[in-house]
Amino acid sequence: MQKKRHQRNKRMIAAIYFLAAAFTLLALRLAWLQFVMSGRQVPGGQYPLAKMSQIQSEREIVLDTGRGRLYDRHGLPLAGETVWTVAFFPQEGGKPRADGGGDTASLRRLAAVLGVPYEQLKAKREKLAQPFLWPVKSDGGPLALSQQQADEISRLGVDGVRVMPFARRPGGSLTGRQWLGHLSEAVPKKPEGEEGVKGAFVQKSNPSDLRVPLEGTTGLEKTLEPLLHGIGHTEVYARVDAQGKRLPGTGLTVRTPSNPYYPLSIRTTIDRRLQEGIEKLAQGDGVKEGAVVVLDAESADVTAMVSLPFYDPEDISPQGGEWNNRALQAVAPGSIFKIVTAAAALEAGVTSPGEVFHCHGAYGRYGLSCHKEDGHGALTLEQGFALSCNTVF
């Protein structure tokens, strides 16, 4: 009897030692993962293990790249504006689907507000694996909501659907604001031996991933790059389970850079309304190439600068050259010097606006001729200035 009890005690002690050793190994393993491996980069990845575990449990949308904003002299945005848009996130785990009778009416109303068929919206929501901003059909960018639409969608309270402020940049249309410049994302080439030279970069316009830092390539975007370059993006994220469903009761969290002064805002001397008006006039008159610059007579500030042909800042072609600002390019003065000639002649009193001249096409001396081969005939100095007649001047 005593021998059996002794054997049982030995087995219990051995089991205790075994469990203690197992728990010790487990604790060491967890400590190793927590304090050693958490800071190490995952093979083939760009983040440490701790960051990767966080990323795997989060589904996020970038709302603002963090890049600074450019405004005109009245505070109107020139590059970048904040609009309301609708974001779709995974539904909360354990909740019934939209067609289960709980929020079908709300989802139908949401489809009507967005202008899409109900079945299309329901299918897209049920298959949702990653959060997204509802796109515009034409260019694929986020849909900008009116205040009325934003308020109504917020009142509907559809699970996983939220109205969010989104900082977007204007693009997809032709403009004469080459002075504003455009952005590119710097993409490292492959190391030497694979392709290219290590450390070199290629430029890509129209960046697709808002988390990729953007750099000014031309214009004010390049000149003011040290001020416009942000310190991090703003994003909203949801925590999800292994099936990709939002964890119950977690809601959505906004993550922003720690410095409240960023992104910076820079006010220029440009008058946006004047700029837009001149662009429309130039386009309406069929001007194909040239430039228009308007200065403030008192301060000499540039209030408008239009360069033609227009260009799309999100579709840059190095061969085309439309992104070159012709208002800043050195060219021979040509007929523009007639302004100086006319001003000097009138100030000296050697002519008057009504004096009549005769243009026969060829001037007859010095090998000079008018651009109109048949000549303009009889015309005054004022008319000759308007027609840029070489013979008159």
C-alpha cells in the first residue's frame, strides 16, 4: 500500500515538473515574441512583426495624405479640398444581413441617395472584404456628397456605412495652371544587377495609393515642397476578426499625425476667380498656344497666370511639353515690342492714334514686309496696333 502511494507521488511530482517546464517554455516563447521578434522585420515584408499583427487586424481607409494645401488670395483652395463622401466598412460580426429584415428599408433608401440599384448595392456590401469610398462612375474618385445627402445618409444608420471628410486633389481636367505644378510618387528601381541602378527613382503621375508619400515635381508644388510635405496621413480603421467581420462594439477609429499644425496651409497671390475667367476666355477664343499674365498694378503681385495649351496634372507626358509654363519661358519679343514703339511715338508727339498709314504688304525698304501679303490698305495707328501691322510700325 505504501509502495503504491510512493509511486503515485512520484508520478504527480513528475507531472508537476513537466507542466512547470511546459509553462516556462511557453512564457519564454511569448517573451521572445514580445520583446525580441516584435521589433524584427518580417521576411519579405516592410513592417516588424508587431506592426504586421496590428495591420492584419485592421481595415483602414486613408482620408488625407497629410500634404499641405495651396489657397488663393481670398482663401479659396487651389490644390486640394475637403468633401463629404460615404465610406463602406465590413459589417459587425454576429449581425443579420441587410436582407434579413432589419435594415432593408434603410439600405434601399441609401441606394436611392447614391443613385444605384438596390441589388447592386446589397451585393457589393455583402461581398465586402476591404473598406472603400463609394466611387464616381466617370473617374473612379470618391463621390462628393451634398450636405443634404451627407445628413440623410448619417441619419439612416446603416451598419458599416459612414459619412467621412475626404481630402481630394483636383484632377482629370485640362487647366492652364502650370505654375501650380503636379505631384509624383518616387518609386525605387530594382537594385543593380536586376534592373537599373540602386537608389534611382522613376516618376509616376496620378498616384493610386494615398499612403505613398507624394513629392512636388514642377511649379509651386516643387518650390514649396519643404513646407507642403506632410508628416503622415489621416486614416479611419475598423478592427476585424479572422473572417473579416468588424469586431462587435469596436466601432471606427480615426488615426491622425501627432502634430496638430499639419498639414500646413499656404496662401498665394492668385485670384482663383480671375484665373478661371481668363482660362475660359482663352479657351472660348480658340487660343492654341501662348500665355496671359495679370499683375496687381500697386504691388506687382501675380493675380493670374494662364499658359496654353492646357494640360492635365494627373496625366503628364514628357514628350508633349504641355506642362511647360509658357509665361515663364524666354522668347523673342516679336510684335509685343510694338507696345513700346507705340508708347514712345505717342509720348514724343510724332504721331497720333488717328494718323492714317498705307500698308501694301511689302514695306519696300530693309527687306521688311507685313504678315499680310496683300497688305491692310489704309488704316490708322490705332487700327494698325490692333492688327499688329508691321508696315505701320
